[in-house]
Amino acid sequence: GFFVNLDATALLLFIVVFILTADYIKNRRLTGFPPGPPALPIVGNIFTLDHKRTHESMTEVHMRMGQRWVVVLNGFEAVTQALVTQGDSFSDRPSIPLYDDIFHGLGVILSNGHMWKQQRRFALSTLKYFGFGKKSLEPMILEEFTYVAKEISAYKGKPFNPHLIVNNTVANIICLLVFGHRFEYGDEQFKKMMKLFEQSIQIQLYNAFPQLMRCLPGPHQKFKRINEELKDFVRTEVKDHKQKWDPSDLRDFIDYYLNEIQMVTEKSLFTFDEECLIMSVLDLFGAGSETTSTTLRWAFLFMVKYPEIQERVQAEIDSVIGQSRPPSVDDRADLPYTDAVIHEIQRMGNIVPLNLPHVTNRDVHLRGYTIPKGVTIIPNLTSVLFDKREWKTPFTFNPGHFLNEEGKFVKPAAFIPFSAGKRLCLGENLARMELFLFFTSFMQHFTFSMPPGVKPVLDYRFGITLSPVHYEICAKPRHE
Ligand code: HEM
């Protein structure tokens, strides 16, 4: 018995030493690598991060998440040198196991290479066509505002939680774009879809140990189920579009995509098919809905926190637009203060704090460091939007950041909430149009304040996006 025990202990010890040595050799720090905190074997720095404040605690420039090397780029210069000046080396996405299992590298956000180029180009040109071409989105956004205004007016200035209402409003713009129709806010299918999106959460552990986690139960399995349901939802819309499809009248993104599939000539390099269509549609929802609605929810909070700024915005809108007509994108140039406030909301709201991850697709030299191919890159947007060298008062809400001495609107180069370079947010123009039209419409019609006796709290929940913690607000109609 004694010898068996000794053998078992020795074997165990041998295995542990072997794993630790292999881990050490595999993850040896390369010469020329940027500095970083010491990492534990196997798990690296996963547990040294303060999860609630991840984007703030990242002052070091490299770390190891499980078996994955990560370099965090901090500050305007480092981020733009990588994404813009050396953009070709930094334009790929790393593999993220949980998402790979669901999206299979299809669509725009998570794809690479030929697939990414074709899908991105197609989405961009279709968005341009619907957003700014023949079927401009401007009237659709203004019409959607009338629905949300009605909904909010019904509270008659009493406190309400704007979260769901604003989510619905913004999601409907994507619905109009991809499905060609909007939903009533009370529609059961719509409510179900919105709930599914709300439940889409990120699971760290899965991505650190995918082989193991794939077989285990846990929240990631629910995440997969939710995404399968979302795919089914889009699949139904696609089926419907195919039945009513008319090449002489392409109504929306799905119609255009079906048209593209029809036009296939050279099969081998052609990435358009129905599975990929479904992923692209989910990409537009995933990236285009929550982001814009979160920004608007920050906007309300900042306006109640700084009532004098809200008043000044309203005064500018009253004098330029008045009350008898809705705002138009052409008004932007005449509303420099309002424009500056919207930009400052985006800067302080900082809603995609760590950007989306990139990966080096070759060995690169950056700012005196050597970063090998295959290293995950986090171009930290927080560090740019609050960079002390770029902003006069980085931690204060100050529309003056976007105004020159004559009160004209100016945009500093460090304003990059949509990121920069080849992966630049594909929906930037649409988002800017929505933020401008919705925000000015809200300011034209309502004055926001906290419920009596409640102070505004600018606290947030950290995830892929930073969203304000749930709050209630009062919206008093300005005119009957
Ligand atoms: C990517 C921000 C709205 C579609 C991104 C990225 C950021 C971002 C930071 C990552 C860029 C990178 O990896 O370097 C925002 C913000 C928005 C917004 C702050 C609103 C305030 C939208 C909208 C849409 C959209 C309305 C679409 C309708 C996309 C897509 C990507 C993306 C498809 C992936 C691009 C690619 O990988 O090539 N966005 N976004 N976004 N965004 Fe947005």
C-alpha cells in the first residue's frame, strides 16, 4: 500500500511540475514585450482584475488572460498609431470561443479576411443607401420619435424608468432598416426578441477554458440557447422576405442581401448565403441597438445632473428650430452648443470602454516594443476619451471641449468613441444621425428632472458596454 501511495503522489507531483513547466515555457515573456504585472501560472492575470472597474484598472500594458496574451494600448497616441498608422497589422479579430461556437466566424463583427471584407463592404453600402440615399432614415427616425413621445407623455411628468422605452425606440430603427417594418412597443414577438437581446451576456470563464466549458452546464449554455432563438427569429423574417421578394422593389437590408445571393457568379470567393445573412442581421442588432440606446439613457442623466446645460440646449433649439417643426440633420450646423453637448455625452458616457478586441496578424513593432503575431490587442477607448494630454478637463462634463473661442463646433482628434481605422464602427453615421435627431427632439418636447427628493447617480454597470444603473426620471412636456 505504501508504495502505491508513493507512486500516486510522485505521479501527481510529476504532472503538476510538468504542467507548470509547460505553462512557463509556452508563456515565457518575449524580449521587447511591453511591461506588465506578474502573472500566475495557468490562469495568468484573470483574477487580478477588478471586474467592476476593468476599464479603469487597466493601466499596465500587457497581461495574460488564461492562456491568451493580451496587450492593452493606452492613450490617444498608442491607440491611433496601432489602429490607423499601422492599421494593416491590427485589423483582425481574435477568436472568442463562446462567440465562435454561435456565430462560426460569419457576419461582420467577428469575421476576418475575405468574409469580413465582403460582408463589411456590403453592409456599409446598404446602410448608406437606406440611411442617406433614396429611402432616407431621417423621416423614419422622426416618425419613431412621435411614438416614443406619446409613450412618455402618458406618464404626465410622473417618474418612469426610460430603459425599455428607449431600447424599443432605437431597436425599431434597426428593424426598419433590416426588416423593412417597425413593431408596436407592446407586440408580443417584439417583446420576446428584446428580452432575448437583453439577456445576451458575456461569459469570461468560457473563453478562458473553452474545451472544458463546452461540456459543462452553466450560464453559457443558456447564452447559446438565447442566440439560437434569436437566429430563429431572424430566420422567420428571412422566409417571409423570400416569399414577397421582388427584385424591382428592394425594401430593406434583407431584400438587398437576398438579391446579392441571387447574383452569385464566382462561387468560390462568394461569402453570401442565408446563414451569413442571419449573422449579419444579428450583428446590426447587437452593435446598433444597445449602444445607441445606452447613449440616450446617459444623455437624460447628464441633462438632469446639469439642468443649466439642459436649459441652454433648449434655448438654442427654440431659437433655431422653434416648436412648429421637427429638427432635421441640416440644423446641426446651426446648433453648435447642442452638437457639443451630444459629443460630450458620448465622451463621458464612454459606452464601449475597452473597444472590441483586435489581434495582431503579424509580428509588429509598436512604440519601441515587439508584439508577436496572434496577441490580443485591446485599444482602450477609456484611456483616449479621458486622456489628460488631449482634454482640458477630462473628468468633468464640459461641452467646451467641443467649442472654440467663437462658440463654433470643433471636434478634437481624440474623440473616437466609434474607434478608428479599418474596423471603425460601421454604423457611425447612422448612430450620429439617430443621436442628433432623437436628442434634439427630446429636448424640444420635454424637460427632464429627477423624481422629487432623488439625486442623479452617475453609476454604471460594466460589460462590453458601460450602461447607467437603472434609474427613474420625470419628463415634463414643455408645450401642450
Ligand atoms: C463596431 C461603437 C452604433 C455597427 C464598433 C466598435 C465600436 C463601436 C467602438 C469597435 C471598433 C473596433 O473594433 O475598432 C459604437 C457606438 C455606437 C455604435 C459608440 C453608438 C453610439 C452602431 C450602429 C451600428 C453599428 C448604430 C449599425 C447599425 C457596428 C458594426 C461593428 C461596429 C457592424 C463591427 C465593425 C467591424 O468589425 O468591421 N462600434 N457603435 N454600431 N459597430 Fe458600432
